[in-house]
Amino acid sequence: MQLISPEKIFRGSGAWFKALPEIKKISKRPLLLGRSEATKFIRHQIYKDLLKENFEIHISDLKYDCCYEDLERLESIILKNNCDSILAIGGGKVLDAGKFLSDSLSIPVITIPLSASTCAGWTALSNIYSINGQFIKDIELRSCPKILVFDHEFIKTAPKRTLSSGIADALAKWYESSLTSSEVEDGLVQQAIQISRVLRDQLLIYGESAYQNQTVQNLSWCNVVEGCSLTAGLIGGIGGEKCRTAAAHAFHNAITQIITAHKPLHGEIVGVGILLQLRLEETKNNNKLANQSIKQLMVLMKSLNLPTTIAQLGINVFENNNLQKIAEFTCRDNSEIHYLPFETSHQDIIETISNFEKQEIKIS
């Protein structure tokens, strides 16, 4: 069975108001789930709009990064108040938590992304982290969200950093799926790969324009934010697991094991993971175009103020045994690194990261 997309999608300016009648059909007592203090004003506006429609509303916030401790607490609140749906309003961690709770309790979830930082509002997946933000596992859910509300008026209020992070995460769809699934003969998988190629090209061409001018009047911005949050989710829905993750996300999951005071965003880590994956392709798979791809990507990443090394993520891999820790988690038995079409060892990871962190990449 493939879980391709949310049942209903509302997008564009005013999408929230268009979605309200549909939400009213499936819910009377929603839990409003959020997290960030910076987006509290949007959640309050949604709360007021729901009050006008005579919803019985309960509110709770995610405290951590979609961890079991938080999920258990939220589940108790939902059951105690007999909530019949979840409105997950925020970034990827909030959306993942809402989807997980929906799946566990068999009630619908309405995802309302407040940035274009991930495609979590679309997918039938939830990433589970420790209470300290370390990746544990991803869980496949029984369905995609019931309703996805992608309102441009909400998205435009997000910090620019979330957009650049979303661009990096969406770019990974091409770099990972084209490598892991290029020889798969399934027609839908091949179509998903081609969609990811078109998405990559659009992000390379329009990404900087979208980043510099975040307004609904800027068509580049509209197309880029929808590409990051909607098209990227569709690619995983059509193409399945191998079109979602490979080495770039394996590196992400490993890097989150190192706890730092400065907390990078998901896509910021994935962006560095793409560069490391390309370096692996060059050294282990004789990809003669990989170095050129690295240089092309770094031009865009620098224009978006994205980190291009693990050091720029706030982690020194040469202290506290960090390099060994990252290599071990990257190569664990169920890691996405094993989707690569060539063998990669623990030592390969150590050498690739070590060499990459030491060198200066010339992009001119």
C-alpha cells in the first residue's frame, strides 16, 4: 500500500478560511498543538477563528522534539478532553507529533505548516527524537493527514532561515532518489525521480530570489515554498521509501547524536549531508561529476546563508570522539546509508568527513 497524499489540500493566500468548512465537517473538539513562542500570534488567530465557528477548543504545546515523553503527555491530554481531532500548527516537529498522535488515537489530523522548512505537513511519516533532540527512528503511519492547509499568509511570516533550510531538505530528494533508485524499473518510482529533478532545477534557479523577497507577490517565492512543502512530500508519496532518504539523511540522523548549545535546523544538517554524500560518490563510486555538483550547490547554499560544513553547524568533529560517534550511527544496521548502490564502511565515513572538514572548497 502506498500513502501518496493528504486527503484534501488547501493552498495559497486565504487557504485557512477555505479549509474551515471542511474542518467543521470532521471535528468539534480539536486539540490545537503548537510550540514556538514566535508563532503564538498565528495560533491565537486560528483559535479565535475556531471560536467563531463554535468549536470546543483545547490547547497544548510541544515541549521537545517529538519525543516519546512529550507524546505520552499529549496523548493523556487528548484522551482526558475527548478531543476528536488534532490541528498541528507549526514546524516539522509539531507536524510529526500531531500525525503520530492522530495515528495512535485514530482521530484525524489537520496539518497547518507555518514555514516551508520541511514536507512534514504532507507525509505519512513521523520522526522520533530523544528529549535532547537526537534522532531515534522514523515511523511509517497508517495514513497521510486528513487535511493539509498551506496558507501563504502564514508561511510568509516565517524567518528566512526556515526557507533556506527547506530548500536544502527539498534538494536532497533529487540527490538521494536519483542515486538509490536510478535502476528501479517501477514506473511510479521513475516518475518520482523526474519530479525531483524538476524540483531541483526550480530550486537552483529560483531559490535565491525566493529567499531575498518573501512575499506572496513574488511568484518565485510562491513556487519555491510549495516545492519545499508540497512537491517534496509528493515525491516521497509516489516513489516510496527509497525516494525519501539515503546518505544525506543518514548523515543528518548521525549528526543529531552530538548535542550542542546551538541547534541547527533539519534542512541545514541535510544540506551538509548532501555535500558529504556527493563526496562519497566521488571517492567510492567514481562519480566524475560529483565535485562539480558540490561546487554548484555551494554557490546556492552560500547565497542562502546555509552551513556547508559540520563545523558551521556548531560541531567540532575532531573533539570528544565526535567523528567516531557520527560514523558509528551513520553505519548502524538499519541506516539509510545502506541504500547507496555501493559499499560504504565505517572507515569511509571517517575519512570522508575528516577530509571534507579540513579542506576549503573553491567555488569560483
